[in-house]
Amino acid sequence: MKKIRNFLITSHIDHGKSTLSDRLLEITQTVPLSKMKEQFLDAMELERGKGITIKMHPVRMDYKTENEEYILNLIDTPGHVDFSYEVSRSLAAVEGAILLVDATKGIQAQTISNLEMAKKQNLVIIPAVNKIDSPQARVEETKEDMAKLLGISKEEILPISAKTGQNLKELLDLVITKIPAPQGDKEKPFRALIFDSKFDSFKGIIAYVRIMEGSISANEKIHLLQAKEEGEVKDLGYFKPQLISAPKLEAGEIGYIATGIKEPGKVRVGDTIAKESNVSPFGGYKEPKPVVFASVYPENSDDFENLKVALAKLKLNDASFTFEPETQESLGRGFRCGFLGTLHAEIISERLKREFDLGLVISIPSVVFRIFDQKGKELSVYSPSEWPSPSEIKEIQEPWVRMEIITPMPYFGRISDLLKAVGGKSVEVKYFGSGNMIIIQEVPLKAIITGFYDNLKGVSQGMASMDYEILGYRPAELVKMEVLIAGKKEEALSKIVYKETAFLEGKKMVEKLKEVLPSQMFAVSLQAVVGGKVVARETISAKRRDVIAPLYGGDYTRKKKLLEQQKKGKKELKDKGKMHIPPNVFLDMFRS
């Protein structure tokens, strides 16, 4: 156990975690150079396509110094604000963290957020400034800012280049000398903490575990203490980074246990695995609650059960994702799903399509509202379909967040204009480090869940970063906006909007619909309605066939007769015709 070091790499998005992991795999010869590729640990096609880490990725590396051999268990973690829960789960399995900061961008919002989480777990922090090979690198400035943040001298901060490998052996030496070996008694009864899991159709649910005490071997009986489930170890071993079987796992090690349990809901992150059912479980750690909700339906109603199974499998290694069944008249049976943000929602929908080959219809995302009726009874509303009639509502409350934006000073004006558009309350503006500012503002969560992050990156040329935390609920003036297409209400397009912006939201909605809906042989009216009153309207013109084209010369009455017949036919179509809305229309409206 003295030769084991368990650590993770944490930073803001795009600061070089995955590239650093690649170089460490090369230095320790964990992966042969012939098989090495960029973002090696980002095994998901979606991660490679987007260039971001979505899932935590553990790997065991064997590292030889001049005198000793060490086992280094590394966990590569995501950086985007929507996936900070992945970082929090990794922290419980390690003793130390490499805090990585990009020398071209400096300290950003998630740097501070992830540092605070690591401090709460009492982890040893190893600070490093990355991308020192870049012509835009501000190495000394960044080291000074990090030194102030951590309360240390800047000489303690290691400058590195994950791209070229500069100073990475020195970084591994710091991991060995500074991060303590794990604690745990091999002679005590076996207990392990589950920090992640995935489904395998042959071995059942594979739990990613940190062995805290004792040891475990194949074919032994196991108990999930909080879920009160029994299983049998079908296989166990290490991450290299592929799963490599081992005869035994002991205290201090990180590895996997194939439980043999086939029901996804039985193995939960934070649960304790033990050989005996009468030992005490670990306290685990607080699971984050989803704050953004959207309805997900299969394009083909026959795929409902397949969607249910797919969601259960994704839930298995995504503790913050939730889902429960719901039904809508226009879409049939589906699920109301909870996410930590819109990127999280986009990733889940993409995984459902790519990994499970499912066509989906997804509603516009929303937050959870609290509504108090005339008798004072509280109702939690997750989607517009649950919104009560105005006469039943006494008070409406919505979630607010404390948002922290770190930006270079030249972009302060543009960001201030962006913040004015979302409203809220300015809390504090202060200077931070070399030429940076921290803007702290309290805003409604609803105002920032769609598009705000992209807009922030746009106005700051990618230099600003943000993080937020939930504050609680505050009163709000909100109304339900319904959308009528050809006179028929489409519940999936309903939206909760602020009363004062209902006209603008309705106008934007019908104009977008006019762009994405295909033309019909009859005119189609698009209406945005609030409280029975039309606040915005557009009309999609009917397709027109030139019925008089075959006629050459002759009496005009013949042409007039054909035009009258066409006009009559279009009127009948408008009265009787049914409008079929393609699933991609709902997806386009979701993205908007």
C-alpha cells in the first residue's frame, strides 16, 4: 500500500487534462506508442467529436523511478460546469489532485469551484501551469495568480507542457513525494466505496470501486449495504485503461468488481460493497440534484421499452440524471428527464441516438417551479403540461442561482450588457489576479439554461468563464405560453415565460416555427397563446401548383374555372387536412 498513489487531474474545461493524461500514459508505458492516440482515455465517440471529457476515466499506471516501483491510479475528470458532479464523485476515491491551469487563459471559474471541492475532501493539491510552450502563454502572471489563490509561493507551482511532455517526470515525482499513500487495514472486514458503474450484458453491473479495507477475490459473495442487495463477484481487476482481470483487490487499490447483478437501479454510486451484511456502510457523499428538465419521447412509439432500457443503462453511471414516465396526447408515452444543464441534456440525447440507435423527440428544457394554490398547498411543476390554470394560482416561485463570471477586463462592458438582458441582481464586481475581474450576480436559473453560456463565450471571444450554485426559490411572474399549429395545440411546444416578455417570446417562437415547419398544400396558421389570448401569429403559405400551365391561349374562362377549383380544394384541405409535424422540428425548437 505504501507504493500506491491515488490522484485525479482537475481544471477548467480545455485546460489540457486529457492531453496531460495522454502524456502520463506514454511516460509510464501504460499504452504502447503504436496504440496511442489523442484523448486516449476519452473512449466515447461523443467525447472525441466535441473535444471534451464527459465521463471520468480511471487508469492504473505502473511507474518506475531509479530506486522504486509505484502504482499510480489516475482519474481524468471533466471540466464543463454541467459535469462537475463527475469531479465530486472522483474526489471520494483519491488522496490528491493535480490542479491544472492554462497559462494562456489563467484561472477560470471551474478552477476555483473544483479547488473548493478538493479542499473539502482534504486532498493534497499539486498546482501546475500548463501550455507553457504556447506563444500566448503568460507563465509568470499565472503562477502569481495561483500562488495568491492557494496561499503558497509561486516557486511551488510547476510549469509544464502536456503537449511536449516538458517537466512531466518532475510532476510525477511530486505526485509520489507529496500525495500520501492510501490508508486502510487489509486485515479488517472488506469494505469498498462505489464511485461509478457501467452495465455489461454478460457480467452484470460493473462497479468502479475504491477498496477502503480488507480484500476481495473472485466468486465471493458480496452485499450492497444501502441497497440491501446480494451478488457474487463474477470478475474483478484494474483499469489499464481497459479492464484487466486480477485474482484479488486489496485495501488502498482502485479497481472494478463485476457484481453479477443485472438490474441497473440496484447498484448506486456512493453505496458500500461488503462481504458481510452486518458491517456499517460509508456515509457516501451528497448526490447533486438535476435542475433542468425536458420530456423525451421515441419517434416510433414501438421503441418505448427500448428507450426505457437505454435510460436505465445511462442512469447507471450518471448519478445526476433522472427519469420517470409521462404521457402526452400528441407524442404518446415518454419520459420526463432531469439534467444538470443543457449540455448535459444534449449529451444524453446524443448518447441515446448513437449508442442505442433511437430516434427521439425532445421538448424545450425548463426548470422546476413551485406553485402555491389558493389554499396555500405547494405544487412542484416540472413541465408546462403540469401548469395549473391561472385562477388556481396564488403564488409562483422559481429557482435562482449565484453566478460567478471570471473575465479579462476589456470584455467587462459586453458582459454587463449580456447580464442586463437576463436580469437579476448584481452582487459584487472585484479585481482578480493579473487584469481579470470576477462578476458575481444573482439571476433566475431559467434565464441562463439555454444559450447564455454560448453567448458569454461569444462576447468574450472565449476568454470568460462561469460557474453557478443554486440559492433557492424566489417569487416570479410567469405564464404558460401555448402554441397552436393549424388550430391544434401542440403541448410539446408549450413554454413557461415571464409575463412581461410573453409577446417577444411568442413572436420568436412562431417565427422559428415558420422556418422549420415544411409547407403544406394548404395555409397553416401558427399562434402563440397566453391565457386564451393570441400574442403572436404567423402563417405558412400553401404550396401552389400552376394548374393553368398546360393551357395555351383559348378563352380565359377555362383558366378561371381551374383556378376556382384549386381555391375550393385548398379551402377543403385547410378544413379537413391534418398537419404532421416531423420529429426534427421538435429537435430544432429544442436547440433554439
